[in-house]
Amino acid sequence: MNALEFNKYAAAFLFTLLALFIINYIADSAMAPHHLEESVYLVDGIEKVQKEVVEVEVPTLPVLLSEADVLAGQKVFRKCKACHTLEVGGKNKVGPNISNIVGRSRAANADFRYSSSLSDIGGNWGYADLDSFIADPKKSIPGTKMTFRGIKDATDRANLIMYLQSQTESPPPLPAVE
């Protein structure tokens, strides 16, 4: 293939791309939806329906924990098993062994290399801390190495926390229900 022939093919290819972009632009502008603020055709007897914002009262963590189901929490823990173990003295996986996690100090497993953000935060894993971290690890402790997206359902989190509490030798008392 000589240079002239290559130029012909390249020009044909570029012209085809240009034609496709122009046709797509014309089609998008011709078919773009225009949303009206009011109905054009009014029908007698039909009134405008206003959407009411209904506030749903979300139970607090102490209430959720008092109503939590340990067996349901054990099922939720299946999501955690890929990276964590619960056996006392168990091996670390991708994540640290989390035996006796409730009430234990953060980054306490000497055999695991935690992220500096988790190591620097200090303190113990309380119920609210666990709830926040399990809900969204990256938001709760920015810079954590934990890649799990979190458990969004508050009931599932409470069930999981109660299961973890049941696997802790001397857990702190549950928060009081107000």
C-alpha cells in the first residue's frame, strides 16, 4: 500500500466519523425532550397532585441493637468472612482477625499492618463507631485500606454488631434506650 492509498483510506475513515458526529448532533437536538412546567391539556375533575414529603422516623442505634437478631447477624457476617476471621487467635486474611472486636482498641492486632489513618485515630471500637464504620468505611475513616463499600441497611448493621458482640468475651454494655 502506497502513501496515496493510505491517505484515501484515512480520509474516508475520518469523513465517516465526522458524518456520524454531525448526524448524532442533529438527531439529539431534534429529539431532545422539553419538559413543561404545567400540563398543556387540563382535564376537568383532576386536580394537581402535590407530592408530600413523608418523614420516616429512623430508629436510633440503641433501639436497633435492643431489637437485633444475632442469627440474622451471623448471616450478614457472611459478607465479612472473605476478609476477616472471628476465631480467637485466628489468622489474618486480607483484613485483620476481628475476634473480641466490640470494645477492643482500634488497630490492636499486632500481626496486621493497618492503614495509618486507622492506626492514628486511636480509641476503642464502641457500638456507634462500629455502626458508622460498617455503614461506610471510607467515609467513617478516610484513608482506610478496607475496600468494602459498607452495609447500608441499619437493621442489618445492628444484627451484625450484635453477632460480633456475641462473639466478644467481655463486651461493653449496650447503649441505653431512651
